[in-house]
Amino acid sequence: MQTKRKVWYDRKAIKREFSEGDLVLVVSTSKPNKLTVELKGPGKIEQKLSETNYVRAELVNFMITEDKFDIQDMDENFPAIDSEPTLFDFEEIKESRSLKDKLNEQQIQELHDMLLKFSKIFSNKPGKTHLVTHDIQLIENTPIHFKPFRMSPRQTEILKTEIDKMLKHKIIEIGDSDCTSPHDFSRSSQ
């Protein structure tokens, strides 16, 4: 009986095998929400352990091969930023993001080289672009009313800091619209 069911459920399954050196994306559960999945990778297969397990001994339910492409072939023109180039301490980035736990030495070096190569594209100051616009079309013109979100004092402090930063850099502006997400800074959770 079990064999019949397996044949029935596997009728559209495709047997895939990967060899050493293949680049693959691995489907795994998301850290913030265990019920959702995310693609991790691309990762390079170093060794085959069994039919479904490869080095970085991780049970694989579903793998997608990634088509190889050459970055040099991509002809994209990115506008340069007029401000001073990004200044960064790569050692600080490595330590604060614990890159050694997530990447090997070659990948860390590639990241460092890429940050240096494209340093004129990135800026320490956040900003906005004129290249992309976003318009929200409402279904009805009736205002939507919600109760204000309750926030802890710590969340309120972080939110106020971020809002002040965005106002200072003119990323956002103070508006008076009926269609906004309300936040109540006056309440404190006790």
C-alpha cells in the first residue's frame, strides 16, 4: 500500500542529481517565521554524501540549479553619486556582521573587492532617486481609519530616531493625509 501511494505522489517528480562544482539554491525555512521558506545560496557543491545530502550536510527537499552568467556581460549604467565616496572600515563590517561564520575567505575577499570597485555608487548618506516613482492608486476615496499601533518605549525611541533621520535627509516629509498608518508615541506600555 505504501509503495502504491509513493508511486502516486511521485508521478510528477523529476529526479535530479548534482555533481561537484554545481551552483545551487537551497530551499529552507525562514528564521523569523518557520512556516515560510526562503532560497539560500547560490552555494557550490563540494561533495555528495548521499542521494539527497551534499556537503554542508543539510537535508535537501528541493534544489534549483542557478544558470551561470558573467557579470561582465551585463551592461548597466549606474549613476554616480555626487557626494564624497563611501568610507568604510571593512574589518568592522566583517566583525559586526560575523561574516566569517557565513562566508569563506574567498567570498569575503570578493565582497571586499566589490565594495571597493563600486564605492562611487554607494553613499554613507541615504537619499532618494528621480529614476523611479511610486504612485498608490486607491480603490475608493474614502479614508481608512485604524486605531494607533501600541509600541513599547524602546520601539518608540527607535522609530523616532529613524523618522528624524529620514526627515533630516529629506527622504520623507510631514504629511496630513487621511490614508496613513497611525503611530501613537504618547502611550507607554506598562
